[in-house]
Amino acid sequence: MAHTSFFKPRVFLLWLLLCLAFLGPNTWAQSPYPNRAVRVIIPFLSGGALDQMARIVADNLSLRFKQAFVVEARAGAGGVIGTDFVAKSNPDGYTLLFSVQAPITAAPFLSKQLPYDPQTALIPISLVTIAPNVLIAYPGVPFKTVAELLTVAKSAPNKVSFASQGQGTTGHITGAMIDMMAGTKLLHVPYKGFPPMLTDVETGRVDMMFADSINAIPRIKSKELIAIAVASDKRLDVLPEVPTFAEAGLPGIVSGPQFSLFAPANTPNEIILKISSEIKAILKSQSVLTTLKELGVEIKGTSPEEAKILLQAEYLRTKEAVKSAGIQPL
């Protein structure tokens, strides 16, 4: 009977607690990642190109990991609110950020004080795709090529207008890059969103705008707007007739939203590498490749190290363009 005392409830509970203390607090965390749903935050409104790209990535990660990757919008302050939310989240891989580059590469030059450090608050997991900007214009404008645009713009400073979704957006910066390289003075007309900007260009109130390929292609195909040039290293397969700015003598005009996945700083490296590897696999899927080709995006699927290098290059390029445009932080 003496040996059965070990199995009395109190004695067994004490033994179990001692064992757990010896094994340490991480014993329960050994289940393979992910073992529950993952939140994928987009820092802008739902329904746009970013949301569309985020859902393609999240849906396919859900299939591969057999856990839900749920897209959630936390918009505001040019992407700063959602970015800050992720930056301050628990670095366990269960809260990620899917965003364009603006909150990392442009926000530092548009705001005097950010609530996060754009250089250290987040870890880039992968640069997934880039949607090159396309210069699209009202069909009634007196130019149809970049050369004609520059001639008109130089003859009438601040008369040729272009719309953007606000100061420091890729559309605004692309216009600033043209002014910097070609010596023009285009008239920048900022908007608070894509729909009102599109309406005013379609009706001729504003001459033109820079739109990412995802938003530009349907308007070009329907002939609502005309395409002048694409801000990419090469012509888009889906728009083979539209030349690049480089072909028109402006090789530095390369821009567009870069869709990347981020995690909070201090997220375990094994989680970062695991997600990055799965994204590479997703981007090799034929069904995904077909979808992305139709959207006119450039497929990347970089490693975390490559994503960091490319973001830093974009940061420096944006810094120069913002300085040239005379944009002052608020």
C-alpha cells in the first residue's frame, strides 16, 4: 500500500508541476507553425489592388499550411495605422502585414514623427509582386506619346495635370521623377482615393494619372483611357503595345506598388523562412501564374534578405524624389 501513495491526486499534481518547471515554458509551444489562424493585416481600405493581391497570397497560404490566413483591413494615415498595429503585435508569426512600400519607404519623409521605426520595426518576409505604374490619360489630351507629352509640358509649365492618391504615393513620386529627369513642371492634383481620381481623369478634368497595372489594364482594354507608357524595365506581356519610359529616353522612371509580406521584429527566423519558402512555391503554381499574368504584375517571391535590399533601394530612390519635388513632412 505504501507504493500507491504516489498516485494520490495531490502527490501526482505536485510531481506534474515539477516536471513542467524542469521542462520549461516553451514545452507547450512545440507544435509546428502555424497551429491556429493567422491574421494578415492590410493597412489600406479593402477592395483595391492591395486587397486583391493579399487575398491571393492568403488563400494559397491557407491551402498549403492547412490553417486560415485571414485578411483584415486596418486603414488610416496613409498606411501608418495598420503598419504600427503589426509592428507592435506579438512577434509569433500570427499577425503579419501585407502592404505596399509606402509605410516603409515614403512615410518617413511625409511625417515628422512615425510611431514605429520603418527601418527596424518589421522584418520583410518576401517581396511578392510588383505592379508597374502605367501612365494613362484622358483620350482627348493633345499627346499620345512620352515625347509629345514632354514637348507640351515644356511649352506650358504647370498646365499638364496629373492625378495621384496623395502626397508621397507612387503616382505622385513618379510624376516628380519625370520633372526631375526631363526638366518639366507637371501640375500635381492629389486625391484621397482611387475612385474620385479615376472619375476626374475619365471626364477630362485632369489630364492623366499613374495607376498600377492592376487598375490600369481594365481601363486601357475598355478604351476608357489611353496608355502613354509603363514605368517598368520592360514592356508588360499583357500590354505589349505600350512602351516603357526607358524607350522614350527616361530610363530612371521605374515605379509601382511593391506588394510585400512583413512580420514584427523579433519574429523567429524559422517562421520567417518557412513562410518565405511557401510563397516561392505558391508563385510557381500554374493557376497563380495565370492570374498574376492577367493582372500585369511582375512576379518576385524573394528571400527575406533580397526583400530587405530592394526595400532599402526603394527607400533611397523615394528620398531623392521627395527631395526633388519639394515635399515637406507634416
